[in-house]
Amino acid sequence: MPFDPRPMLPGDAYDAARRFAEASAATLAPLHEPAARAAELATQWAALLELGWPGMLVPEAQGGAGGTLLDLAALAEGAGSVALALPLAACCGVAPTLLAGQDALLAELAAGRLQPCVALAGGITLEAGRLSGRALGVETPPRPSHALLAVEDALYLLDLGTPGAAFTRHERIDGRLTLDLDLQGASAQLLAAEAGTSVARACDLGALLSCVEAVAAMGTLIRQTIDYLLQRQQFGTALASFQALRHRVAEMYVAWRNLTGLVQAALREPGWENIAFAKLRLGEAGRFVAEQAIQVHGGMGMTEELPATRLARRILMAEFEWGDRHVHAARLLAAA
Amino acid sequence: MDETAELAAFRAEVRDFALAHCPPEIRAVVAANGKLGRKQWAPWQRILHAHGWGAPSWPKEYGGTGWDQRRRHIFDEVLAECDCPPQYHHGLRHLGPVLIAFGTEEQKARFLPGILSGEDWWCQGYSEPGAGSDLASLKTRAVREGEEYVVTGQKLWTSHAHESDRMYTLVRTNAEVKRQEGITLLLIPLNSPGICVREVRTIDGWHHVNEVFLDGVRVPVANRIGEENKGWTYGKFLLDRERLGGANVAPAFRFLDRCRELVARELAGPADALKRGQLEYRLLLAEAELRGARELGKAAVDAVTAGEPLGLMPSELKLSTADTVQRIGAIALDAVGERVASRFRPVDASGPNAAVEDIEWVQNFMYLRAKTIFGGSNEVQKNVVAKQLFGN
Ligand SMILES: Cc1cc2nc3c(=O)[nH]c(=O)nc-3n(C[C@H](O)[C@H](O)[C@H](O)COP(=O)(O)OP(=O)(O)OC[C@H]3O[C@@H](n4cnc5c(N)ncnc54)[C@H](O)[C@@H]3O)c2cc1C
């Protein structure tokens, strides 16, 4: 029997998330207009809110599920295995982590009334108590109400409807929604003045969840690549009979297994160093698997319809979430 | 004591022992990335054995330590950190488990103690001039005469044969049947009449591999493992154990540390900034891969301990570590190559240029090429992986 990847965190949560993502992908597949996809994603996001995903890490006292990192990671793995185009890490992992201790806001988040995008990469400055500057390509839920902003060492909550705040919306290479935020003297609520450590910790959680999603996507992508090579006939035989291609797939598999080891270690001990090494390796292994999957699909690998290319673009995008490989390498070198 | 405290105490115990008992001259060879031989390995094995730590991976009843995976891992790690040699593999990790699984009681009693104590030195006689990746095509013949086999043929690439006492050897006992079904595993003393060992000169400038010629060598039938013509099964069992050698990545981490020190030392000047940054980055990438491989290794050791099938794990491990270690060697070569490669050998003396500091990095780079060739080349491992992935 050909290869079928085994999940790191099997169970009900994984299965449910995977089924949700499969249904999502099937509904999105025929939609080509970005606006139509954004509208569909909004419907799906509302369904996820009903399922309580954004409240997974929120304590029960605030109306959440009081779940653990591993509970959320199992959802990320199931969703990632089909490259779900919704902001799981940002909205279900990073946002509640940033809001830890802010009980009223956590309750709003779990209830779906607070729907923030998360912009932690800088670009915004504070002048006379007001925020100005631009944050580009910020991953967002389909209908964001707020933005969580890291400004120097502080953390702010900005109402997107506030005067002086404007945004335009985009679609990422993996079909997720982002916005470019343009602030000109907008006022926002200061959540914490010295938030550097907790922002870094939240980013690391995001990076770890990105790795989990990417590992899951890579497993599916390798399986689809194998299926394609078994079925595609050239020179009177299946492409799967050519050693050059078989070796390429073996290399993809080993790169994936190696990365899986790192991600499992980081899930077990989620310190920043383990996460940085996993993210660094994702940059290498993920890029390799995505590029080679496209290559061995031939012309089909260049088409948008193919589920495999959707997975490949998701894996390529994961590299740029929460710090690319050079960001994490720089952290590791600075600490050495 | 809770478990973490227990493991920490164990770590400290191993460290104290290693630093107090592993002779400094042996640790110096490891620290300088020298090639190890029996001269370093045997005394160290004797010391470990005397302390009851001779065989971390064997069951207790055969003199093993009975340690679980975590303790074995800590043991490997601490030994590497202290620049102690990793234990010699041919007896402990390759032949030992085969004897335990398939040997007679008499064979176990005869051979296991010498492996444990480090008195007996073993080498592996598998490859031949015409049988490398395609090992099943081996031709060295063994003809039964009464209670003896008479063995004639040639082995090639036999590591450490020049300093070994015995060679576990795959021979052909039946040329009429399917190739894999006519092979037998024999244990051959290297002082038997009719054996000649000759050095093969390698690109690293060290002597480690040999040709072994066998001309009418008489081997008692009592030295046969298991049944006649079933040697392929035992030999493959052994090769899987050999590939699991990759599970001990601790020495590779230490090698990485040394390479890092080299890069910092060699490229300290402002003119070296670009190169240094690039090499440091490559070292981080290598470290990430080694960390991933370490996890795969733990899973593999767990599977062996639980008696579960290993599946693709040996190949995954080999493919996850062999290139990585080569890449570390290449980083070191990039750091010192310009200065050192041009002075590899003195013209008026023999051997590599011991007077040139850091020459071992060039030797190691050369030596490490073998990592992707021996024990089933990377190409062969990829064939194995692909066969499983594609379902044929
Ligand atoms: C330093 C060193 C130590 C060794 N120690 C020992 C030892 O102690 N005992 C022992 O028995 N042997 C030992 N070996 C031998 C080693 O196991 C063989 O070298 C190895 O099996 C490869 O065989 P070969 O050298 O004949 O190469 P070949 O089999 O001739 O291979 C040549 C090239 O072709 C590739 N190739 C071969 N078949 C295929 C295929 N089907 N598909 C794709 N590519 C293929 C190989 O990967 C390789 O790159 C040692 C080798 C070295 C270099």
C-alpha cells in the first residue's frame, strides 16, 4: 500500500479539524474571485467560532474551553493537513496568549465579539499618545473588529473603526486573508506597557503552530505526489518507475520526518530554542518539499486547481509567519 | 528521588566516571578528531566493562546494563561531551545482538564475554570486489568438509581487519539456488592459516580499510551462526542494527561544537565577516538537522526496546545523519582548506603532515565521504525508502 502519513497528535480533535478543512477546501475550490472567496471564508470562520476554536486556549471561567497547547496543536495538525485557509495560529493561539490575564477581553474573544488581527512585526510608532505608521500583510480573520499591535515594548488594542485607522485587504499565496493597516494618529487602548517578553512568547507559540500546520501539509503533499507519480503515465510506464523521481520523493520524505522530529520535540518542550530550530528547519525542509512537489508534477504543478499546489503554497507561506529562517537563525546566533 | 533528579544524578555519575577513568591520551585523540583504532577503543572498553557498563544496549542476562532509552541516551551524550570514544561497534552493536538472537548457548558463552571486555576485536567481512551494494552477489566460497568449512575468496573494504582477531563473514555455501538463499554467516579467526590482510590506501591518509584474502581457510562448523544458507537473514538483521548506529548523534553534536570553535578561531578577523556569517549559518542548519535526527533516533531505540518492527527507521536515520555530518566536515574544510589543504603530505616523510595544525579537518572531510557510501549507500537507502513509500 502506498504511503499514508501518520499524524503526530491523532484523535478526535485532529479528525474533526481535518474534516472541517476538507469541507472548506471543497467549497472554496470552484471560487476564483478573491471577493467570493473572502465571503465564503467569512461563513466558514463563523462556523469555527461556533465550534469554539478561538476559545480553545481561553480559561473556562472566561467562557473558553480551557484547553492546552497540545489540544490546539491537534486542531492545527488536522487543519494543516488540508491547508485550511483560516488564521488558526494567529487568532486561536497568539491572540489569547497576548490577552492572558485580561479576563474581560478573553471573554469577548471566546464569545466571538472580539475578532482581532495580530500585528507584532513593528512599523507602528507612538507620537503624543497616538499611533501612526503601516503594518503590511497582517494575517486576519475575515471580518476583523480590532488589531492587537506591538508598538516598541508595549501592546495596544486598536478598534479598526476608530478615526485615523484605514486598511486594505489582500489574499496571501496560500489563500488566507491579510490586511495592510495604515494608521495616522489613531488612538488605541494600551494593554501592557512592558509586553516584550509576552509578545515574544506569543510569537513563538505562533511559530510552533505554523510548524505543526506545515508538517501536516507536507505529509499530505508527499502522499499526493506519490499518488500522482503512480498514476501518471509517460514513456509507456508510470512515472513512479523512474529512479530519479523515486529518490526525490525519498528525500522529501526524509526531510519531512526530520522536521517532524524537531516539531515533536518542540511540542514536548516548547522553549524558544526548540521552536527556533524547528522554524529554521522548516525554512529548509518545507521549501525543499514544496519546490520538489511542484517539479515532479510537471506542468500540473504550475496550476492553481491542483490540491498539491495549494498545499505547496501553504508550506511556502508558513516560512514567513512569525519570523523566517533568518530571523530565527539570528536569534540563535545572538544567544550562542 | 523523582525521575528528573534520578536522571540528573545518573548524568553526573557518568560524567564523573568518564572524566576520572577515561585516559587523557585517548580523550586527546577524540578531541583532535583523530581516527580511532583498537589502541584507543580496547582499553576504554576494558574500563567500561570493569565498571559494569560494557554493553548499554544488551539485555542484563548477557552482561548488559538494562538501561532504558533515556539512560542510554544520556550515557552516549555524556561520553561524547567528555571526548570519550563512542564504543567500538562491530562487536557490541553488530555481532552481539546477532549472537544473542541466533547464536547457540555455546557460541554465546564463547564469544560474548570477549566482546564485553574488549579483549576480542571483530571486523565485518561482507563486501567483495564484485559485491558492494549488490551484496547478495558475493562469491567467497565455503565448502563443507566434515566438521569444517573450507573458505576461499576475497573480501574488500574490511575496516580494522589489520587490528582484529576475528571476522564475521558472509560466504556462499550454495551457488545453485536464488542468490540470497545460498549464503551463510561464519565467524572466522583471522590468525587462521590461509588468510592475508593487505592495507587499502584511502583519500583521508589514515589506515582503516583492508583487503582480506582467504585461501583454503578451515573454519569449524561450530563457528556458523544459525543454519547453513540462512546467513542473509542474519546478515540483514545485523545491517539494520548497523544503520541504527545513526541513533547515537551525540558524537556528531560534539563534532559540530568543535567545528564551531574552529570557525570562530579561524575567521576572527574583520575581513572574514561574510565567510564567518555564512559558515555559522550553515552550522545552525546542520544543528537543526541533527536535532531532528536525535528525535528519530530516540524513537528507533524505543522501537527496538519494545520489540516493535523498525520499518523505515534505519534508513531514515542513515539518510538524516550521513549527509549532515558530511556537511559539518565541509564547513570545517571551508574554514581551513585554503591554509591547510595545500600542505597535506610532507614529501620527505610518510603519512599526512602532522606538523600542520588542523590537518585533521582535511582528513576528516575526506574520511566523511564514506558516510554516504558504507553500510548501504544513500542511493540504496533511498531505494529502500521509495519501495516502501510507493508500495513496490
Ligand atoms: C571507509 C569504508 C569502510 C567500509 N567498511 C566495511 C567493512 O568493514 N565491511 C564490509 O563488508 N564493507 C565495508 N565497506 C564497504 C561498503 O559497504 C561498500 O562500499 C558499499 O556497500 C558500496 O559498495 P561499492 O563500494 O561496491 O559501491 P557500488 O555498489 O559499486 O556503488 C557505486 C555507486 O553506485 C550507487 N549504486 C549502487 N547500486 C545502486 C542502485 N541500485 N541504484 C542507485 N544507485 C546505486 C552507489 O550508491 C554508489 O554511489 C566499507 C566501505 C568504505 C568506503
